[in-house]
Amino acid sequence: MSDVVHFCGLIPGSAGDEAGLQARLSETLRMVGHGYGGLAAGADIVVAETLLDLGAEVTAVLPFPPQDYLVSSVLPGGADWAPRYERCLQRVRLRVLGPRQCDDLDYAMASSRAMGLACLQARQVGAKCLQVAIWDGGGAGLAGTAADVQRWREAGHETLVLASPWQRRVRGVASAPQRLRVAKVVLWTTSLGVGDPPQVFDDPAEAARSALVLAADPGIGVMLDFAALAVDRLPVRPEWTSPTGVVGVTEAFACELSLRDGGIGLSRIGGAGEAAYVVAPPAARG
């Protein structure tokens, strides 16, 4: 097995017959070695269970701790999903991005990380990378299946849409929350051991090119991150910084770059867990 899959889909709003979906997934995913996605009730859990039963390695990316996620994304699909969620937690590789915050950006960034990890893994092993979405074609907003499919397709990847056996969960109408945070690329530099003010970018490829120019000076250390920033405050400098003359990047940035621009080289450093990477200019790649 070698293929890589990102999976996403709907949280059920009703009971449904999973048998047909499970049979289709067993056939579709039989050559997959690595799967990346969430663990919400419905689509996520069914795909994760299928992959695990087929012997694949599954990495579940949660926006916040498992107990909070259980309340927000599992129990709304029905109490019967909770035991299946707990069993999956015991079998997957788990990534938790941080404490719970205040809006859908948590979910959007978790999906982005899962998609980016899938792309990075596929490039590492030279495998095909596919998105499987259990979806009815509807929905809109910053986070959710529609947003995940749009993001994946805009990056030039293929999505296989499978019909959902459940009706869409209808969420209560609420006023739009105030946007307190935005996702941005942050470029940090250090000159002679002294931290410089950060630069903020929307485009990770543009940030990487700027960082490579700065890193040509052997006296400057450069690091790139992708993070949720409070709209009314400057970003907080992370504890880890890159050695001088090198562009170090966090895993979060590496995932964003892998989704949007494959023309800049990334090399992984460090061991298991949330890795760090370094960026290399095109001429430096072998």
C-alpha cells in the first residue's frame, strides 16, 4: 500500500444505512497506506475505521483537545458515535493543534493541516494523493466539507465525492461571530541574536521567497510560521528560531506551502511528532 488520502464529510443529522458506503470505501481505499483527516461523527469516523481495518496508518488532526472535540463534533451526530470515536482515538496517530478558541478558524486550520500533511506524505513516498469527501454538494463558510473540497481542488488535487447515507445536520441560525482572529504567514528574523519585528504575509510562497533573500545573509536567522493571529495584537514570537543562514519553517507553514505551491523545496528536520522543516531555493535542490 502506498497511496495517501485526505478525508472529510458530513456530520449526520439522522440515522442512515452505512453498509453501502462502507463497501464502497473498502474498495476505494484498499491501496491507501496513509490517511489524514478529522474524527467527527459520520464521515470522518467511518473513513477512519475503514482505513484502520484495511491496515492503513491514520493521522487524526483535531483543532483542540479530544474531550472538547467530542462535545463539539461527535455528540451532535448522536450519542452512538461516542464509543466509535473513543475506539478510533486508541488506534490513530493523534495531532491536537491547541486549546479551543472562539470561531470556525480552529476547524479550518485543522483541516488545512490534515490536507498539508497528506500532500507532504505523498511527496515523500512518491504516491498518489486523493481527497475522499462524503458529501451532498451543499454548504458554505470558512470551515466544513464544502470549504475543504474547494481548498483541495483549488490546489489542483482530485476529489472523489461519495454520497452521504445521512441527511445533513441542520444547525441553528446564529448571528455571524465577530472575526477575532485571522490565519496568516509570519516571517521572523534574528540579527546578531536580537529579534526583529515580524513580517506578515497572505501567500506562503511569497513569504518563502522573501525569507530566502534574507537568509542569504549568514548573520540573519529566519523562521516562517502559519498561525491564527488576533486582529488587534502583534503575533507572539515562538520559542524556536532557525540557525543563521537557514530558513526554518514550522510544520504548519510547510503544510500551507505544500497545498499552494510545490515549486519551493522543503526538507524535514527533527524526529517524530510535530516536525520542523527547512526551505531551500530551487538551485539548491538535488
